[in-house]
Amino acid sequence: MVHLSAFLRKNPALTHRNFRYYLATRFSIITALNMQAAIISYYVYQLTHDKLALGMIGLWEVIPAIGFSMFSGHFVDLKEKKRLITGCFLLYLLLTAYFALLIWPDGFTSAMAPRHISWLIYGGIFIGGALRAFISPAAFALMGMLVPRHQYPNATTWSSASWQSGAVLGPLAGGFLIALVGFNTSLVVTGCIELIGLLAILQIPAQAILNKTREPVLKSLGEGLRFVFRTRIVLAALSLDMFAVLFGGAVALLPVFTDDILKAGEVGFGWLRAAPGIGSVMTLIALSMLPLKNKPGIKLALSIAGFGVTTIVFGLCGYFGIVPLFEFHGLSVSWGLIVAFIMLLAGGMLDAVSVVIRGTILQMYTPDHMRGRVAAVNTMFISSSNELGAMESGITARLMGTVPAVVFGGCMTLAVVAVTWFRTPSLRNLRIDGSEPE
């Protein structure tokens, strides 16, 4: 009991019942969506054996994520957040059912050509990207209403931990389930996890609508954009993370590394896909006890630079050898696989630091009545960069080859960090201790 009291003193955000339901909601949806992404990407590669097809998955998600984010923040600020998130959950459940029907054995797509099935999958991914444009800013705005302002840094750490935990379990479970029960049953499990998240969000009471000013959508969007570009520390944090993720999107090429380079199969794919999330969770657990209060700007730059280095070494993993050293639960482990796992693990640890700092900056510096719009801009900057990074990786892999494409991306990440550091001196004096920003 004494240990629990000490733990809660260091993590006061967890004392709020509604925030705990929020974490359960966030964990469930991220787990389900990461499972679904792993299952669908592996299925598409097995169906097409085309590296560009993996990039197309990213493209068809990023188009609506950016397009709908142009006005989603306006509606998020005007609507009740819990209701919006609940609606998105219901639509995600329908989308999961759609994917399951597409790949069901002997289903209505069994007589279709692989490229036609791929385009039907891209259509579903497009819808998922549109949903994300609404659920991301709604969740960001809701979190700021569930805990006091001085607890934002701690709440952001736990919110990131729930996100990264889902990023760990989702791909790992997806890889194992593909091997054990196949693609279609794996998607049924995904739907069950989404249902758990829906039940969690229903436990949170409806929250007050802080912005009731009716104004044109374009004017509302313009205010969100002006705020981001006027607040230099927010712009620097978003830009740094966006370009780092854009060029460091090695995860998008994991099916290629798993099948063609490391020869690791479905189980190996699941472990490698989960490695960044495992590293992130390890770091976030540490950060819950050791907050990032001292020189966070320097730590932000160093963590993203380190992420670039791990991306480069991961790209070279095949040169460490692919001869099996031993068997581990049906997985042939080689030096190349070990290096790949360690680099992805380390990359996830470093990425967790940048995620917490960036998330805290957004919560601390964003006015309450603009949270939806600023979070929508964040979706355009950051969330979409994952899919643009996947597209960039797919294109450069086809033009340059898989290994040169990943190494090139890591080098570009280092260049982005250097340029941002010298052009934004305010990063060196950044504070995220929970006090009012200057």
C-alpha cells in the first residue's frame, strides 16, 4: 500500500477515474489498429510481392488523413469529444468487418485478380485515414479535459505509454495470429479489441464544449494554422518530428526485410514489427518515475538524431549474416535478425522520448478552445508523416534498392536534426515542467 501511494504521488494523473478509462480506450484502439495494419500490410505483400504496394498503403491512408484534417479540428472544437470518439469506434468496427470479408477464404473476392483485391483494400484504408483525422484531435482534446493543467506532463507520459503498449502488442499479436489462425480470424480478434475500447469510452461522462463560436470553416482552420506557425517552439517540435518520421520510415519495409533479406517468416515479422513499441514502453515506464524536466530541448534533438543512427544500422542488418544460429519457438535467429531487432528496439526507446516531449509541448502551449484545431494540424504534420514515410520508403526502395533506401532515410533524419537545431535556438531553453509557458 505504501508503494502504491508513492507511485501515485509520482503519477497523479492516474488518480482520475475518467483518465484511466481514457487510457483503456486509447490502448484498445491503438492495439487494434496496429494489429490490423500489420495483418493487412503482410497480406498485401503476400498477395502482390510488390514493394511499391506497401508504399501505396501509406499513400491511401495519408491522403484522407491530411485532407480531412483540414477541417476536422474545426468540428472537434465545436462538438462533444466523447460522442465523436464513440462514433469513430463504431465506424472502425464496420471497417474491420469489411477487411475480414475481403480476405475471407472462398469469399466473394476469391475469383478476383490480386490487383483488384488490393484496390478494394486501399479503399478501406482510405476510410480508415479519414476516421483518424477526426479521432486523433478528439482524443487529444479530451485528454486535456480529464486532468488538471499541472498534471499534463505526467498525463502525456501515460497517454504515450498506452499508445506505445498498443503499438507493441498489436503487431506482435498480429504476426502470431497470422501464423496460428490465418488472416481472417486475426481480423475478428481485432474487432473484439475495438469493442473493448468502445465499452471503455462509454464510461467517460460527456464533457463541456469550450468553443461555441460559430465561424466559417476556413477561418477556423486559418486560426489553428496561424497559432502553430506563430508559436515557434510548437512549429519546431512538429517539424522536427515530422521530417524525422518521414525519412526514417524503415518499418514500412519490414515485410521486405523479413521475407527477402532476413528470411524470418511471419513470427519474425511480428517480433520486428513490435520491437519499436517494446522499446518505447520500456522508456515510458522509466519516464513515469524519472520525468523529462531538465533540458528537454536538447534531449529531443539527441533522441531524434539517435533514431536516425539506428535506422542506418537497421538498413545494414543483412550484412551481419542470415545463417541461423538457433531456433526460438519456430523462429530461426541469425545475427542479422538480432541486429535488426536491437536497432528497432533502440529506435523505439529514442522515439518515446521525442513523443513525450512533443506531446507535452502541444498540451502546455495550446489554449483550451483551440485544442481540436491544433491537434488536427498535428495530425497533418505528424500522423500523416508515417504514411508519407511509408510511401517515400516504397518509392526509394524501388528506385535505389531496399537497403540503400533505408540508409538514405536515416542520413536525411540526421540532416533534419542539424538544420532544426541551428535554426531554432529556443529549443535549448525549452521548459515542460507543468508551469505556464512563457
